[in-house]
Amino acid sequence: MSELNATAAALLGLLHDGPKTGGQLVAAATERFGAFFSVTRSQVYRELPALADGGLLKLGKQGPRSSQQYLITAAGKKAFKAWLATEPGPDHLRSPLILRLMHAGSLPAKQRQTLVDSAKQAYNGQLDEARNSAKAAQDPYAKAAADFAVAHTRAVIKLLDAIPVT
């Protein structure tokens, strides 16, 4: 298999914890990476067959409703470790909220206010979750990532608070 992309690497990393179905991988990725790396259902289901075809995963037990477990292979573990050791390159922020805010001047005032208010409500809820994750984190790397999630969420709230109400 050619060089791993970040989504494939994220899935291999999650499979180090044991076999998972695609749905379980989506849920685990959302829980573990949600604050800083989004993984969509379609990305997961696109990557799994490619990883299996490349010998980095093997099929596990067939579950209910045709769910398929995947297990990481020795080659998958080796590819994941090689990916970890490479330079990450630049980070790219993809925020649908910030993209909408950049174009919010095209909306009527009431819709702009609704956009900002609903985002504030959502991010205030996420801040509570992020703080709880930061408190619960044991591993120093997981703790640093959880602290980043708190800081990022606070930054978005600060951005929303800076938008004038008009």
C-alpha cells in the first residue's frame, strides 16, 4: 500500500485497541479525536476496504446487520509506526462554522444572530465536555490533546463573543 493518509492512520491507531466495526470506528474517532480531527462515516467506509486490500487490516467476525469487524495486521502496525515517525506537515483548519461566519454578511440580521447564538450554545456544551475529558485524561499526550480541545473551544467562543449583535 502507498503512503498512509491521516484518516487511514487514525483508523489503524484506533484498531490497536482491538477489533472494531466501521460504526464502532466512527464512534471511537468522534470520541477520541472529535476536538481536533474529524472523521466522517463515508471516509471510514472508503478507507477500510483499501486498508484491507493493502494487507494492513484483516476481516474479523461478521456481526449483526452485516457489520464487519476489522483487525489490524502486523503490516498495519508497521505502517502505522512508520506514519507516526514522519513529519506531519502543516495543519489545516476546516471549520464549517467559521466559513459561514466569513460569509454571514450575506444573511439577514436575524439569521446571522441565530447562527451566532446556536453556535455559542453548542460550543458552551462542548466546553463542558472538553473540560471533563481534560480532567479524566491520564496519559500525558492525551492530556495535552484534551487541554488543546479546551483552549480551542474557548477560542471559538471568544470569536463568537467578538461578533457585534446587529
